[in-house]
Amino acid sequence: MENKLTIALPKGKLFQPTVDLLSNCGMNTQELSDKARTLVFEDVQNKVQFIVCRPTDIPIYVEHGAADLGIVGKDSIIEAGKNLYELLDLKFGQCSFVLAAPRKQLSSEGEYPWKQGLRIATKFPTLAKDYLQKKGLQAEIIKLHGNVELAPRVGLAELIVDLVSTGKTLLENDLVPLEEIVHASARLIVNRASYRLKAERINKLLFEIKVNLKNEPKQD
Amino acid sequence: MCLLNGNGNNCKIPAGMRDWLPPEAGEKRALINSLLKNIALWGYQELSTPLLEYYQVLSKGEATSGPDNLYKLIERDGSILALRPEMTIPIARIIGCKMPGNPPWRLMYGEEVFRYELVQAGRQRGFSQVGVELIGEKGPEADSEVLAMAISSLKCIGLDKFTVSLGHMGVLNGLLDSLSWEKPLLDELRNLILEKDFVGLHQLLDSAGLDDYQKVGMLDLLTQPLSATDLKELISRFSGEIQAALLEISNVIEVLDIYGLSKYIQVDLSTLRSQDYYTGMVFEIYTAGIGYPIGGGGRYDNLLCQFGHDYPATGFALGIERLLLSLPQKSGQMKPILLVGDITKDIERPELINKANSLRTEGKPIILELKQLTKEQAEKLAIEIEADLLFWQGRKENGE
């Protein structure tokens, strides 16, 4: 199909709101599921193909043009550092990157005593490095693949940089957020070439999504 | 025969570099040649410059902020050298100090360039560019010549589905001037537009306290693709630098219309190039299936004064590797012919060598096997080396 639009959708917690949004924009999303083994779905009538993949891989699919568009959290975009265009804030999937420390490390005024040789455990080394550089702080970054909150408890790191949506995990592990680094939410991203070559279709979808976001009551 | 896991370190090449084996190496050269041949039809002459230049010279073209993307090494006297990351600066240097004749100069090149970029999947650090510089001419006539040449070169190598997105530095500069902001904030704005981070752009404009009217006007200008009529309407809405820039774009499109090439143009005012030296119209060329631009260029009127001459200039460069990826059929090389003498006929060597030479003068690629073979041996060898077989049994038997 010459004028087919390929959209990459994230598995996990952003999946359902993404599907709801697309279905509100008139796409046939009935077959879509992130549990099924099939990862490619067609909406023949609208000439759209959906691919379902890991959120962290979506910027890669879009950068190389395997997908024209993608819907993914800002967190994945920052960490991937890819060359693509970010068109729209979709407002759902709100969360924050925070720097957090164990409560018992704080002074009685609630200040964190910065010192040399600190270690920060995180799943997001690029973001953590940029943050440290911007603040002029020095620390060693330890890349982990999950359950970062464990690191301070077992002495792997003094601090963590992690993504927080409700703050429950931090609380349960007796960690206190020191600073919000970036606020993140779901974004619509597009491939550089597709943005030009499929401009008409992409702008039409963009317009529909914008109308939809306006109509929807503010959610959090 | 080489084993795949043969010699460990001896088999490695640096990250971002690649080897060119047959037939790709031949396809690449054929592509470069046919592009240059087409550009030569516009009266452009080829030039070539050294791979290595002084860092001081090359860094004039690099973005002033952030680390540069140059491969550097040290000369014996301690000065810093670098591999050229593009051809515009070396050509500007030549114009500045040793170019004979008078402007305008129409120059073209097909050369390898090197960029020490972060290793990302699919991003090469060494690649080839075919490009042109038209130096000493200004105005929409020169800009449209360069654009028409870029488009027609792509068409002549068989690419048809591509889009040229055309913008103008004057629009951005005019917008930036209209804001009385501090430099870091302006740099951030410029970056957000370059990366097309429209969400970040929104947030920045919000936090900078622009009123809604200004904000919407600016976002519309930068984020909406424009048709010819939109452009006309926009020209009347603006004044000063922005209006002048929009007028220039419209004049360039007018000339391209006469060439019959304006259908390839898409006006997109957020088109920016990462080099700092562009001053006027800028463009990027996109084709289906390749996530990056396959080429781009624009007007750079202030670069040459850094090399002592105040000439206006405009040009483009095409990325050869990306073009190779996007071309459906490649101009393949001719299959070689294996010439072997029949062992049973006892053919003399001079006869075989003469035969091979006369075939080569006819333009046929000949691999000559001076050892005489039986028919079966010859056929087997031809299959092994992927050649057609000419089994020579003497003039008579071969019907000459």
C-alpha cells in the first residue's frame, strides 16, 4: 500500500489510553491487544498499520522509518536521544523523573548532604548524566535494568534517579524525592522523512488528535 | 580462504567505517559518476581537496555550541589537523586563497567526508557526498539553479518519489530578533525548532510569557506546512526580515515552476541545517524508506568573508550511501568473460593474449586464463568466479 501509515504503539501501561485515543480518532482498534502474540495489526479501511512494541524501542522504530509515527512516554524519548520529531503532548501517562535519597540520610532540615564520590543508581543513565552536568554535580552513575529502589538499601548506591507516577514505590522503600528533574507524559513522535512525505495524512491525524484532547475532560 | 573468526583484532575496522566489496563498490562509483556527469551538464567543474585540513580552518563551519564532530590528529609541529566533515569549508578556503579567474564559480565534487558522531545504529562516520557550490551569485536565480540541479540529478539516477523541504534562515532570525531574550534562551529555542520538538517549543513559549497572539502566530509559522497560496498570504502578514525571506522563497519557487520542478518543493519554515553558516534559503531532501534526509543545502553568504572574500554563495550536497539505499535498481557492472584456451587444441599464448586484448578494446571485461584447460575444467572455473565462459579452440573452430 503506497500511502499506508505505520504507527508504533507501546506495550504496558500506556497501551490502553493510546488505543482509546486512536479509536476516538476513528480508527479500527478492535483487534488491537498488547497481550496477543501478533505484533502487527492492519486497519485496512483507514490504510493504517499498527505495530506493538516495547516503549523503549519505539523511538528506534520511528527514527529509522520502520514506523512513521509512534506514541511513547517522554522518558523513553529522552533516554533514546534519537533524531526524530516530537509533535504533540498527549497529556496521559503523566510521571516525573526524580532524584531520590533514603529518608534517614537527610539532615534535620530535610537537606541532602552532597559529598564527593556519590553513586546514583538508575535505569536512565543518559538523563542522569545530563542532569548532573547541568547542576554541576559529580557522581558515579550505575545503570540498572529495574527495581532501582533496591540499590540504596543494599549499599549499591547512595541516590537513585527514577520515574515516579504515584510515589508509592518511593514511600514503601523509605525514599524521599529531592528534586523533580523532568516532567514526562506520552508524546506523539514522527519520523523526519515521513513528516515530509506523508505530510497530509499526518497533519490530518494530528488535527483529529488535537480536537480529541480538547474535548476530553482533564484527567490525571 | 579467510575464516570468519580468523585473526581477531586484525579483522576489525573502526566504528562507523565500512568496507566496500563488489558489487557495491562499483555501484557506488557508478552513482557518483552519473551524478557528476549530470551536474557537469550545467557547466560545473570538478575539484578535489585533501582529506586532512587544519582544525582551525575546518572548525569555522562547525556549530559554535557543543562538542564538534571532527576526527582530530596532531601534526609533527604540534598543530591540530582534522578530517574534513564536509566540502563547503575546504572549497571556501580555496576560493579565499588560490582560485584562479573571477566569480561566479560553478564547482562540483564527489568526495569522502568524515564525522566523528556518537555511535548510533545505522549512522556511518565516513561517507561520500556529491555536491556543488555556486560562488559569487546571489538572488533567486542562483538559488533556483542549485535546487533545479539537485532535483534533476536525483531524477536522472532514477529516483522519483522525493520531497524537497524548503525554508529560509531569515524567518528564524527575524523571529529571534523580535524576541528580546537572553542568548541561552534563544539558543534553546533554535535547538527546539531544529529538532522539531514542538512540545518543548510550546512549553518554552509559555514559560517565556509570550501572549497568545504572538505564540500562535509563531507556532503556526513554524509548524504548519505551507502551500503556495498560504505563502502569498503570509508575505502580506509580515514585514522586515521575515517578509524578505518569504518573498525570496516565493521567487525561488517561481523560477522552479518554469523548470517544471516546483511539484517537488514543500515549503516548511522549520527546515534548518545544523551548520551555523547558512544565511538564506535552506533545504533538505527526503525520500520514502530513509529516515534521514538524503541531501540538503542552502545559501551561505557570510562564510567566504572569513576567508578574505565577500562572495555570496549557495550549494547542496547529496549523501551517496543513503541514495544507494533508496535506489531500486542499481547500475550493475558487466559480468566478466573468462577466456580459456582448449588444452586439446594446444593454443599458443600470443594468440590468446591478442584475443583478450582485442576483446578488451571492444569494451568487454576479460579475465584471461593462460593455463589451458579441458572444457569441463573451464566450465567449472567460470562458475566459481561467476563469469561467462569463452572457450577458445582457435579462430576456425570459434567461427572467425
